[in-house]
Amino acid sequence: MNSRVLVVDDQEQIHDDFREMLLPRRTTAASDDLVAAFMDPPSRSSRAWLPPLELRHARTGEEGCAAVRQAHECDEPIAVAFVDVRMPPGIDGVEAVRRMRDVDRNLEVVIMTAYSDKPLSAIIGDVDLLHKLLYIRKPFAREEVQQISLSLVKKWNLERELAEGRRQLTNSHRRLEAVLDATGDAIAMYDRTERLVFANRWYEALFDLPPGELRELSLSAAAGRFRECSPEFRVPNRLAAVDASARSRVVEPHPRRDGAPETALFHQFTQPVSDGGGERMGDLVVYRDVSGALEIERMKAEVGRLRSELETTYAFSGIIGSSPGMRKVSELMRRVVDSDVSVLVTDESGTGKELVARALHFNGPRRKGPFVAVNCASVPETLIETEMFGHERGAFSGATAQRPGCFEQADGGTLLLDEIGDMPLVLQAKLLRVLQEREIRRVGGSTTIPVDVRVVASTHRDLEAAMREGGFREDLYYRLAVFPIEVPPLRTRQEDIPLLAEHFRKKHADRLGASVRAISTGAIARLARYDWPGNVRELENVICRGLVLETSDVLEAATLPAEVGPPAAVPGAPAESPTAGTLADLERRAIAAAVERSDNNLNLAAVALGIDRTTLHSKLKKHGLRDARA
């Protein structure tokens, strides 16, 4: 507490009087009772009723001004100054007060004067100096000086505390405004009458109104400038709700009068606010621009949908076929899918090598990584190295920018090297080094780049024969063929043809705008008698062509292309009985295989065959495979 009191007078007796009146002492004088009445209760209980005051003295106006200035500069301001009006020689008391006020406007001043017949305004003569100014007439009583001193000291300290509180409150308010502006959200507070109490700069910018008009806009009127969006624009509320009465919705501005489109979407959040006693004070309103967030949510949903579609498309169940050969392929895939070893898929062209590779990727631990496929036979020999490993800018004529190769693109995922048997020998050596070292070097580059890639290779060529002829490196073969999978050609698994044909019909009917809802028995029989040199890819193309040409809702045998004929004779093969390739025999074998593959689960078998359970029961009875009631 500041208790500094300055006495400015040219008479030493006055200074002695102030020491006697204001410095602490014990007294029992009756006059002290009057002073004690103005003191706080704890002080009245003590005989030492006068709190300690720090007295400072000046004998001239100049000394008084210097004392105030020095105290102010030392951050030890004087609370009260008693100043005599007449102090010859030098400046008088009025001029001294004026100069003191120039230094410290908060100084409490008491003028001491012997002019008892003049009012204070006449003595001072300057209205501006009347601020925080009292005066007492000489001679003055001890009680009067004590009361004035104590009252003004308390007043000075109280005003100082209030000023500090206001300063802290102002700083807190500014910090709060800075924080609310930094959020990027439009935030406002309304009282219980819906009158705007506070709005940050984003809220003002959102409504783009002059401050006066915005203040006149009630909470309901402000909300009425927006309309609620359709349900598909709803997003989760990420603003914490304090109670159940909070309201949240996605809104957009009403169309502008000039017809200009409004594309912004806002998450509007309204939360009732209560004081410490639970009494409602008003409402906090927040508008958050979620246009970008909604677009991101839509993109995430689309990516999720596409990823789910890929995983469904390339699930093991997408490997169509119930023949022993395809069951073996599925079993091998299940055994190797969670491993990171290299896989070599061998088959004839068109049997679905890439389908196997994609199924391994999208069902394995790398499913969230990229899947990259490169056909080694389709890339010119002069470009295959840069296709595989990438190149640096300026590595060769036309290399105007750095380009990552397929190994870098597949980092963290799976790389399919299709038709690996057609890769040039010089590149085979570099590929072997990459597989061993797990790092690549771009064409024209000087540094190595680590890569984490699972390699699946595929070919329709006989790599063992190619090794004997010197066209394929033996060490590379054994590096790639850690786990070989051989996909059987379609001619060796005719029982899969009905399942594949129906799968391709479902896959392409809607895309091609075809009304075909089934494939006739005659068409299936004709497809089953063909030896399919182009394998599954040729079958898919035949079904697509038939869907386009068919005019009814059933794909008939006559609609199939002319090249789909009876199976070609295999030299040296024993002659088959006339009934070996009949439709009934093919149907019986397909049903038996489906039931066996599903472990006698008729529901799963019916799904695999593309028929309902009732139809399956009838066919089981027809072919004598098992009791129709089983």
C-alpha cells in the first residue's frame, strides 16, 4: 500500500506539526475518539490507531516538484501532497501544483491557505487544476489533517487498484479477442434479449454490415440470413456441446439479390451460456466454414468406396472357378498372401495373371499401398530401364524433368512385372541387383534410393527353356520363383465355363445397356465345347459381344460368334464317348464341384453357381448327387 505523503511549505513549524500529527504514536486524548470513528474496526481496537505514513518534506515549490518527479521516475509515486499557497521566494503553490500535475496527474493535492474568506476556485484560478484537489485553512486541527490524509491515501490506493484491474481486464479482453480472431471461426455472443454483445472480426466479415447495423441485428435475424442444407451435407459436430440444448446444423447463405452464386457452407453451432450460478446469460454462436472439409469428407468417402470396390473385385472369391486346378490356385494364394516373398505366376495368355497379382495385393498386408503393373513386353527396349528405375533431369535427350520409375511408384506396395520373360538380359542383371539390395538408382543419377516393394512376376513363356537357351538368367529366375503359382488354361477346366460366363454377364450387362438376364442352356453347351485358345480373356470378349448382339432377355447359342465351335482335337488323345461333353454332364460336374468346394454348404454352393437353393435341390435330385431334402 502506498502511504507516501509530501508536505511542501516554507515554514519549518508546519513540517513539525505534520510530523506530530501523522507519524505513529500512542495517545489517549479525547479528540482521538473522533478520528477512531473513521478507522476500520481492527484499528479501533488498538491504541496505535494511526497507520504508518511515510512523510517527505520540501521547503519550496521547486523542491516539491522535484520530489514528485523523482518519486515518479523511481516508480514510487507520492499519494498525497499538502502544498502551501504562498512560498516566497520562487514559484507559489498554484504553479507548483500545475507542474506536479504535469508529472503525475493522479497525485492527490491538498492546498494549505490562510485565506479563509476566499473559495478554492478563487484561490486556484484554473479550473483544470481543480481535479483531485482539496484545501484546508490555516490554522488546521490535527483531526482534520489526519482524516484527510488517511482518506486520500486510501482513495489513491483504491483508484490505483481499480486502474490496474481495468488494465488487466483490457489486456485480457484484447488477448481473448486475439484468440477468437485466430480461430478463423466467426464467433459472437448474444445476451438473453438476443442483443449482440461481442463479435470477432470473422463474424463482422461474415455479415459484411456496418458496425451499427450489425449491433441492431438480433440473433434470430442473423440466423435467418442462412438456410439449412440438405442432409447429405451434414458433418459430425467437432465443437464440444456443454449441454443438451446446444444446436448444430450445416447452413449456407440465402441466394444473393444480384444472382451471384454462394458456394460457402458453414457449420452453425449455437450454445446457451450460463453464469456461475446457473443463470442463463445468453447464447454463443459459431459459424465455421466447412466447404473444404465437406469436400475432403466426400473425397475420403469416394476413396473408401473405390478401395472397398477394389478389395471386393480382387478378393479371392473373385477368382472364379470350382475346378480342381482353380481350387489349387486359390489354396496357394491363401498360403502366400500374408508373406512378402516373390511370386511367379505362370500361365497362357489371357488366363488372368494380373487378377492373381491384384488379389494377392488387395488381400495382403500391403493393401493400403500402391499397386503398380508394368508390361515388360510392351515397353521398347530403349525405354524399359527408365520405366523400371526412373531417370534424372538431363539424363538423356528429352529428359526435361526428373521421373520416378515403377519401383519408386510401388514403394510400400506391390509391383507386377508382367511378361517378365521378355525382359532384355542387360536389364535382368540390374533387376537382380535391385531385388537383392532393395534399392534402385535412377538413370543418370549418382545416389541410391531404398525401396520397399513386393514383386510379383508373371509370364506365359517357359522360363526354364529360356534359361537353357541363354535367354533368361538362372539366378534371376530363382530369385523370382520363390513361390510359383501356375494358373491352368480354360480348356482344362471346362466346368468353370458356366460360372465364368454368368460372372461376365453380370459384370457387363448394365455397363453395355443390355437387357440380357440369363444365358441359355444351348449357349452354355456351345461355349463348353470350345477349346478357348485366348482363355478367360477371350471368353469375356465373346460374352460382351453376345450381350451387344442379343435382342431378347436370354443370350442364345445362335447369337454367339461363329468361331465358337467344338473343341479342337488333341493329337494322340483317346476318343471321348458321345456323352462326355454333353451339357448334362458338364452341369453335373459343375454342381458336384461347387458342393465339394463349399464343404456341402448348399447356400454357398448355390451362390457360387448363380442359382437359388431350391433350384440346386432340384438339380441335385436330377443328377442323383444327394437327397433333394439334404
